[in-house]
Amino acid sequence: MNIDKATRKYEGWLGGQITLIPQDVRLKHKLMRQAVFPFLRGTFYRWCQLWPEVCRDVARAPRVLAVGDLHVENYGTWRDREGRLVWGINDFDEVAVMPYTIDLVRLAASARVAIEADRLRTGAKDSCDCILTGYRDGLKAGGRPIVLGEHHHWLRELANSESRDPSRFWDKMGRLPTPRRRVPRSAIKAMESLMPESDVKYRVAQRTAGIGSLGRERYTAIADWHGGKIAREAKALATSAYAWAAGGKIRREVLYQEALDQAVRCCDPFVRVRGRWIVRRLAPDCSRIELSTLPKQWDESRLLYEMGWETANIHCGTRKAVKMIVRDLRKRPANWLHEAARAMTNATAKDWREWKSSRRD
């Protein structure tokens, strides 16, 4: 099955679960043609098809509640119950019970793609070593949330970039258009459930963001409240693409909330599953961090190490699997992650070239 056929089949399957917005799907296809990195971000469904074949030995590994669609731009910050700034994985749309190796290989492959696009300056093998070292150390520690307080000063400075300036953020929110379609009542109720008061007056806007989830309904309620602006977002949830690729061999279920609850994590109290929606607070310091927004000079090796550690934080949520993972890691050859990431990067680039040359929307 080639990439065009896989995309049609997956989008047909996804459209059987949730409403897809045609213009956003077309935008996603367009962004996927631009370069390998956005193509990787937008095609987790294809990754799930290819990786058991391309990385057969690596795919045979202990299973955990894994992120699945993990990459170097799936990290960001939020505020915990104490108001502390926390850094970690930002999106669990594709979470499922999968081999733990899928997260490591996809993260390492995304770093490799970013390196080839001059978005990272470290070496491909060095990036794999940093991720794997952080992951091993995180497992050994039993996990530990990455709070940007008295520790991780460098990461706090990295996270507080110019692009997260409140005035710029809220100006962008203010320009969001009114939805063209009727907003589902369930989405309205989901966003209202996270408002600070029951009678807050708000405007509902249509938001287009990300790449992997482009095409799904996504609505934002924006309000003026006690001297400043606030926002809540509702995004449609669906079963992980991993279930689609498995062809009915695993249960079709949404495990977003379970991943949040089980992980070693200082959770954002404003991220909750409400029916068929994931609802979150939007704010300048509660968002994903993209590589293009980072300063010109920063310690890439250190950041990749923390990405590996945070991956361990998620996997430690499947407690019974941790000892099995440690044993499995000991048995693997020294360069297993580097080789697997290279193989999947090559497979992804091959698909991208085919998509770029043949796909028209």
C-alpha cells in the first residue's frame, strides 16, 4: 500500500469516528508536501504501518501506554496546581498500548529529520545517545517531573522565548475567525466546564493548529475575565491510528486521560477529557514549543536528554513494564536506536518524495 492509498484509507476510517473539516484536511496535505519534518508530523498512521516491517526486531519489545506520535516539537509547558511552570510532552492524541521502542525511535527519527533540515546542529548519532541516556536515567530514577523552578533554570529561559510574549499571543487569539459551521453543543459544554465561573461571557472561534490533528474540529472560547483574557480549547478525540494500522487486532479506545493520570507527571489541572473532546487552557506559557521559536544559541544535547527523560516519565506510568524495559534495553546492541531511527527516516523520506510528486488536492 503506497502513501496515497494509506492516507485515503486512514482518513476514511478517521472520518467514521469524528467530523473532519475538508479545508483543514487540504491544508494538512499541503503542509505535508513542504518538507520531511511536517510530513513526519502529519503521518503517524503511516508510521504505524511501516515501522513493524522496517524495524522488525525493535518493534518486538515490552508494551506500555506510549505517546505514539512523539517528536521533538511535541513538548511544551503548562502550570500545575501550585502554579509552577512544568515542561514536558504536550500532546497525547495518539496514545495507545504499544512497544516502548516506538516512542524512542520516532523521537530520534524526528531529531534526525530536524538535523537534516538544519533545525538542529547536533550529530544524528549524538542525538540518539542523548535521548537514550536521558531515558535510561529517567527509568532508573523511577521518573521525576521536570519543574522549571529551582531546578532547570536553563530550560526555563529556553521556554520563555519572545514568541510567547502575552501581547503577541492574545493578539493572535483575537484574530481567530468565527466558526463557519455550528459548534456542537458538547464542545460548548466541554469548554464551559473549565471556565473559572459559570457566567463568563465568551466568544467562540475556530482555531487551526498543529499538523497531526489538522482536520479535526477544534474550537476556542475566548473571554475577558477580571482584567485579562482567558481561553479554553476543545479538540475532537478519536482512537489512535495505531488501532487502524493493527487492522482490528487491538481495542478501539481513547486512552488520553489514562496516559495523563498514570504518568509520573505534575499535571495541568486544565487538561481534561470531556466526552469526545480534550479540553485545555490556552495561555502564553501553556503551549507547545517549536524549534523555530528557540534562541539561536542553546544546548541541544541537554534538551534531547530531557526529552528522553520525559519519555521515561510517561512509560513509568505502566509500572509493571519498567523492569522488563530495563532488561530489554540491556540486550540491545549499542547502536540500535541510531540504526532504527535512520531506517525509519529513510522510509519516511521515500514516502514524502512520492507524496510531493503525486499528491494533488
